Amino acid sequence: MSLIESLSANLPKLLDGLETTLLLTGLGAALAAVFSPGLALIRLDGPTPAKVLLRIYISFMRGTPLLAQLFLVFYGSGQFRAELTALGLWSFFRDPFNCAVLVFVLNSCAYQTEILRGGLQAVPPGEIEAARAIGMTRAQVLARVTFPHAYRIAWPALGNEVILLMKASALASIVTVFDLMGRTRQIFSRSFEFSVYFEAAALYLLITVLFVFLWRQVERRLTRPMRRTQGN
């Protein structure tokens, strides 16, 4: 079978897997982005007990392999089936896709929290003092000055985190989530066509290139005020 014939035969299943990969990555990154700003603030100015607990959580998620975290949640939750059933949570944990999303959210949230913390620390103190001097409340300073500037600083690193999360999504196939890699392995196990891995790699590369392009377009818009300030 030629490469073109192989691609035309495999493409529908690969695209189906790619859809799962994008959904898994998108949900993981987006939900993590919801929680990470608040956690970053706690890391900087929260009460000591909360900061200690948060540091333990971040150290665990960043210091252990993502695969181990997937195994811990997916296979480990089965050890507590009775308790989870009593709480009405077993229907969630018995679905491998749900477990993968949960792990991806927890993992990405740890990284995004640290990235944002660095961005918040890099905001010039003079901007915050100027905002307070004109009568802004703490909430207004955070919403209009601190976080917008922090996101401009952290935006490239956040983009790298999303890309790493997308590539790490291939591990979800090990817990029976049929993402792009899962479909690739399924096709190979039936046809023994090694070319399917090149086709999957091409799709990963294409999505990464498109994502980087779009992310940089947003970055240019976000950093436009900073470039104007530097130009003046």
C-alpha cells in the first residue's frame, strides 16, 4: 500500500483521535487557567498554611511523572469504588477520559500557577503604586494593572506549557483514551503499517505549528502597549 493510500485509509480514524487530543488538551489547559490566577496569588500573599499546602501540591505534580499521575487516578480510584459510589462520583472516575482530564487539569494548573507567580513578581512595583495613588482598590489594581501585565510577561511560557500538555496527551492512550496516539496504536496493531506513526507525527507537528502561530499573534496584541512604552 502506497503512502497516499495508507493516509487516505487511516485519516478518518486519525482525525477522530486528533479531536480527542484537542479536547483533552483544551479542557486541561482552560480549566487550569481558571484556577491558576487565584492559586498564584495565594503562593505570593496567602496565609502560611495555604501556601505550604499549595507548595506540596505543586511539588508533587511537577516532581512526579504524568504517567504515574494517570495511573494513580485511573487505577487507584478503583480501589475506592464503594466510597466513590456512595458519594455519587464513581460514574465520573470509571470513565478514562474524565480521569485523564482531571489529571491534566491538576498537572497544568501546577505549572501555570508557577508561571503566573513569576509573571506577578515581575510586574514593576511603580505601576502598582501609581494605580493605588489614583485611588484604585486592590481588586481594581489586580484586574486592571497587575494581572494584565503579568499575563503579557508570562504569555510565551504559558504557550509552551500548552504545547507540552498536548504532546503529553499521548500518554492518555495508556489508560484506554483513544486520542491521536491511541488511534495510531490501534491502527498499527491491526495493519502493522509503520507509516501510520509518521502520519500521526505529521498531524502533531501541524497542530503545533498552527498553535504557535496563533499564540504569537495574540502575544503581539498583548505586548503592543509594552512596545509602545519602550519606544517612547
